Amino acid sequence: MAGINPDPLGILGGTFDPVHNAHLALAQAALDRLGIARVLWIPAGQPPHRAAPRVAPADRLAMVQAAIAAEPRFLLDASEVASQAPSFTVHTLQRLRRQYGPTRPLVLLMGADAFLGLTGWHRWQELFGLAHLAVATRPGFPLDKLTPPLAAEMTDRHCLDPAGVAVAPSGRILTFELIAGTVSATEVRGLLAANAPETVLSTLLPAAVLDYIHQHSLYRH
């Protein structure tokens, strides 16, 4: 397709409460395996689908900044952290479309769990007109339990060639296996509150993030 910018931009949003190694593994895999040039990290201000974050927006932003500082292909978007409006993904992608133009390939990165619940997202079907979706799966957990509307989209849009994100600005669904271990922010918060050993926490959190958490006494009861 003529005129397409061959510099796909990955989009990784979330509360990052806190940002942890599984987030970094997903973003790194996108760089390595999907032909994505950079990943834009967007901490959410007011996530509409979950409880309010445990720590202040400024702390979540600072932790992401610390976590991604060593990788020049990771970029930080602070636009939504302090917003009082709900951080709906469709609004985020509309903003990025205005910012980056109609031809830049945008690739929304997400885990399989998020993708399985996509039909519950606000105006979810509009996402395909704004970006590609790249879904990280785990070995042994295929996407075989999709709801009928999502299964229909997968049938129409699934792209097996990772290079496919560079030839269109949006509209495709890619899947890639994430071999790295998984961890949830809920699990990390529980371990921090329980004063888990540093040897355990250091396997789940980047060193700079763990240092920040200790320095600011975050996630303690």
C-alpha cells in the first residue's frame, strides 16, 4: 500500500501499578518479533475497568520512567496520568492518530487476557480502524475461547506475518508467543505489602522500580 510509513509504533497502556518485568518482556518482544520501531508507554490516569490505582499518578509515571530509561526505543507519554477523565483506549488511539497522522502504523499491544475481554471495552470495534492489535499469548494458552463477535473479527483480521503491521496503518490482529514468565501487578503489590524478600521481588520488578518503591515507601499497609 503506497504511502504507508514503515515505522510502526507500538502502544502499551496500563495502570502500571506498579510496572513490572512482564510489562517489559511484552514490550521487548514486540520490538524483537513484530518489526515495531518504538514502543510508547502510556500510564492511565483513571482506568475505567478496574479499581483506582493504589499509588499517586506521579509515582506511577516515575516508576515507568525508571523502568524504561535504559532502552532508547521505549518512549513515555504522560498525557493521561493526571487526567480526571476515564482512560478509554479508543480515545487514546484517536488522540495518537491526530498526533501521528493517518498513515503511521499504530500497534496496540496487549496480553491474551485483555484481548479475551475486548468486547467489554468502550467502543471496542472502533479500535480496528485506529490501530493494529498485537496479542501476546503464553505457551499452552491459545486463543480458542473467543466470543462470537471477537471470533469473527479474528477470522477477518488475523495476520500471520509480523511484517504485516508495516504495510497498513491499522486493522490487523497479530499474535505472538511470550515465553517469559508472567506476573500480575496484584501479585506484586501483595508481596510488597507482605515484605517479601528482596531475592523474590528482584525477579519481578526492575531494579530501578524496586529502588523507587523502597525510597517512597509505596505499597505498604
